[in-house]
Amino acid sequence: MFCPRCGAPLTPGAAFCSRCGQAIAQAPAEARGPVAAPTTGVATGAAAATRAKKMAIGGGGAILGVLALLALLWKSGIFGVQADNTAPVLIKHEQAPPPALAKTAEVVKMPDDIHDWLKHLEKIEDEKKELLRKQIADLKVFEEMIGALGSGIGSVNPYDQTNDDQSSPNSGPADLTKGKFEDLRPQWEALLQEYQSVPPPEECKPIADSYETGLESVPDMIGEVNNVLNQVNSDPSSALKEMNEMQNKSYATVDKPFAEADEDVQAICDKYQTPKWFNIGDVGETMFSKGM
């Protein structure tokens, strides 16, 4: 039962509404019959629960229907994006390529005149090494010959012109050696002339000057050896001392200019990015250590 005025639930058998005080008319018990559910007001607890359950089921079904419709529209591509049911592809992010390196300087070709003159220098250097090798071998043979002849060396001395048809009793190893060394000089002088026959380009003049100084020093060194040999008979001790001093200074007077020329050849090859294809060797140290 509910209050006809405020709709509040009534306690069975109550004469008045506990909320608004409305008097409640009581019908006879046998005439009452089953109480009909009110059409308005608040439902009973059981009825309210049933109604809420139906609404939840109905509302959930509506939501599921809307979601199904959206899924169908998505697959159809109506939103402008076609659904892709394939598995996602992982994209590998590679490192960006390094920045392009600046172009290296262009190769500078060695001028033809410089290359041709260096080829001439190489030819002279090869002849110089061959001449040095032959002369050292010749001096070794000469040394063995002197040791074998001993006291009879004067009779075979081709450099003694004091007695053309007879043996020279005053001739000795020193006289024979002086003549032998004199034979060495013309070959070096001829090599120097051949070298000077081809003038160098302007850029090669420092090389040419150093190399020429070295070549000119070789005949001079041979002449100094001859001067020392002139003292062997009269003052052997002084002659030996001077010969040792000559050996010590041979680098400064003969080999140093060749070494400087070799360094200059390397520098000009580096300038034109050309591999250095020959070397300039010494003379004085080699001749003293192996030939004299």
C-alpha cells in the first residue's frame, strides 16, 4: 500500500501516512482482495531489481550492437582507412649515412721535363754505381798482385818511365799504386761530362747542384790519395795519418752532397705524388772501406 497523497509506502493496517499524515481509509479485509501494484510511485525492492536487470541487459545489448556496427563500418573502409588484419611489421631504423667526404685534391702530374731529367739522373747514377763497383774490384786484384810480386814489383811497374827498357830498382808499391790511382780519375771525369750534357729544369737545379758537387769531388779525392802516396817513401807515418783523415772527411766532401741530392729527389717526387723509383748512393765511404 502507498499513500494516495505523497506515494510513501504505508505500514499494513496504518490509519495515517507516516510521512504526510494523510488519513488512510481501511477497506474490509474480505473485500480487499489482492493488492494491485501501483502504476506510479516507487516500485518494491524485488520489482526494482528485476527492472534494473532488464534495463542492464537491454542497455548492454544496445552497446554491443553499436560496437559491432562500428567494426563492420571500419572493415568496409567507410572511414577512409582500410582495416589491415595482418600482423604489424617492425620497421628497422638504420643509421643515416655519413656525410659525403670532401673530394681529395686532384693528382698533380709530374711535368715531362722534370721526369725526363730525373731519368737522365737515374742513368748517371747507375753508371756511377757500376764504375765504383768495377774500380773496387780492380783495386782488390791490384792489391793481391802487389802482395804476390813483393820485391820484384819494380820490374813490372808500367808507370815508371825513368828507365824504359830496364827494371827500376827504385820503384816500389807506392809508385805503382800512384799510377793505378791516376787511372781511376779519367773515368770519373768522363762521367761528370756526361752528366752535365743534359741541363736540368729550373725546379731540379738544387738536385743538380748537389749531385754535381759530389761527382766533382770524386776525382779530387783520388788526387788527394795520390798526394798522400807521394809521402809513403819519405814519411810513411804522416802518409798513413793523412789517409785516415781523408777517410773521416770523405762524407762531408763526397757523400754528403749525394745524400742531399737524394733527399731533394724524394721531395720533388712527393710534390708530384710520384713514387721515388731510384736511390742515390755514396762513393767516398764505399771506396775507402772496400777499395783502399
